[in-house]
Amino acid sequence: MKALRLGFDIDGVLADFRPALDARALERYGVVNTETRLQMEASILDKEDFSFWRRLKPLHEPGVGQWLYSSTPSYRYFITRRPPCTTPATQAWLRQYVVFSDSDILITGAVEKGDIVAGLFLDAYFDDDPIQCAQVTTKSPKTQVFLVSRPHNVWFDMNVWNREHNSRERIYRV
């Protein structure tokens, strides 16, 4: 059996990023809204704030877990927007919560993931960002793309996306 090549976004798929981000925004700005959330996210992504990354709680999504912990041989790639300076903290978090092994690969600083997924020839990719999912389906049409359902992405209508694009550029919701 051929080993699968699987890609996972971290924040919003494996790590509960949004509540921690909102708590920081509330602490700094006194209010949580789209503007303060975006400002806080930019601030966090620009700093070496290791404590922020290490304190994130894990998410346990059965649809992701069946792929993440499958007995089928696989190569696992963790692809994140987190800045490269967070690599040690991210690896420590993955080891603690996801069973990150020496054969797994972590790619940090990935703002646009479509080209990365295409270059790795991934069989499946999981993300909570519909924009990233759409980009991956366009750049890597052979990859099965899974949008992990979260409250912040319910607006995305996959039926419209899938109908407007050819049958090879499909997004599935887990």
C-alpha cells in the first residue's frame, strides 16, 4: 500500500487558536471585533511570543483524527502561518498534543499554502480557512481538500464553490 501524503494546518484545525486570540485582543484593546482580532493576529505573528503558542488548547475533531492517527502508512506535513521563529514552540506543542515524530515535517511562515501543497504532492489537506482551501484546490487539483467546520467559516458555501469550479477542484467539509 502506498503511503499517503497528508497536510494539516495547525491553528483552527489542531490547536484552538481563536479563543486565545480573542482573549489577547480583549486584554489589549478592551473589545473583540474583526478589527481588533486582525490587529492582534498580526501582532502575534510578528513576535516571538512562545508562551502564546504553547498555551493553545488542542482541538479533537474526529474527521481530522481519523486521518491524523490512521494506521495507514503516511507522511505528515504540518503547514502553518506561524512565523519561523516559533518552530521550537510549535514542535513542542505538536509533540505534547499530536504525537509529532521525527519523520513528520513542520513548515512555518506559509502565508499562501496552495503552492506548498502542490509542491509536496499531498493526497489530502485539512484547513479551517476557506480561502486557503480554495487556493489549494486551484493549485493542487489532485489533492482532496477538507474544510474543518468552525463557527468562523460557516459563511462559506461549498456547494456554490464546487458547482462553479470543475469537478477536480472540490472542497469537502469535516
